[in-house]
Amino acid sequence: MNSTRAEIFDPGLDVFKVHFENDPIVPGLMLLLRELQQPTRPAPSSTVVERLLFKSFVRPGQAVTYVNEGPHTQINGDAGLCCSFSTLAGDLIETPAFMDEVCRSTQPVSPAREPLYWFLPEQIDLNDEGTHAQTVIDLQQVIARHPYLAQMADPALLVLTEALGNLALVLQQRRAGGAAASYVFARFDALQIDLNREVAASPLNLKTRVRHFGSFLAWDACAWDEQGMRLVIHNAISVKRKTP
């Protein structure tokens, strides 16, 4: 089904105080969430988002247009194309192969970006090569500790994706000898998302593998609970953010 609709992100939302401080930008995952949560969309047991690309920033208060042509969506703003992706119904989410890597070294960590957009505990587990990181979070507690998340209809996907991306930042910071750098999402080849369950009351396990470090990060990740996989990210690319 083809459709077009306009959207304006309220500048008064508290998320813009932390993403980013003194440089408010609409989180890319919010652009995706607004589309996935449209009432006209069916609710399959899982959804696959393919070829998710972020081309330009959207500022709060800026009008954007969602253009849907079948499974394909483009989001356009003042500067042209902001974001594009395709969606399709998914099957049972399979466990990725990198889950087998053992992370046995527990290390303390501090936020490598805005603390209110960190979502990770004070300790995580790493593998010996420093390419994999794993931790456990209580999603309900994370949302409760960050009141601005309550202004979103369902922040679970945003929290999980950002937390998994933040694990990649931890690995990059360690590889760089402790130097922190700011990165933003540029591309996801695919996200397999379980949309059928409520936010789990049980702990959520997070694991990220980084395949390339430096000016851009290439990484894969997954999140799962006692009932199975909730999110698998395939070939994500994060690039260094140009600060104002």
C-alpha cells in the first residue's frame, strides 16, 4: 500500500536534551519507531527491517515526510532524503553464530557518551581479543530511570539498539587506549525485531561483536531473554560524528 504522511517532532520532548546536549537531533531509531508503530501496519510475530540508511540529520521542530511504496519507506526533510528502509514480516529469529564467543573478563566501564543515553551497567564482560562485549540489563528499570523515555510510545527498540551500539563504543574506546569519540548510526543491513512480546520482566542479555575499529565501526549484535531472541542486528555501521 502506498501512502504519504507528514511528521513533526516536538522540540519540547526531553530526549532532545540528551541527544545531543546543546546539539539536539532526532534519534534515528525514533524515525524508524514512528513508522513501525503506525496503526495501519500489521503486527506479525517479528519484523525484519532491511537496508536502514541514515543520510542526514532531522532537527526537532523540522517537518519530515514519510513516503511509503509497498514495503519501502523514505523519510524526507529540508535537506532531502533523511532515512530509508524496507520492512517485511519475519520468521523465528535464529541465534547468531557469534553468540558462541566466550566473554570471561569482567571490566568496569564508564559512559563513553552522554550518561543519560548510555543504558549500560557499570561492568561488562569482554572476550580475550577485545572484539566481543556482553552484559545484562533490566529493561524495565532502565526505562524507569530515564523519565524522558516515557514520552515515547514504546522505547524498547531504541534502548536495546542504543545499548548494543554503546557496547561497540566500549570496545572502540579500549582499542584506542581509553580515548573516547562520538559516533552515530549510519547503516544497518538488517534488524530482526521481535514485536510480539511486552517488555520482558526477566533480565535481557546483550552481546556485540565489532569487526572493524577506527573512523567507523562495523558491528553485529543481539539481545535475548529467557524466551528467546528479541533483537538481532546484522552489519551495523557507526561513523564518527562531526561536532558543531
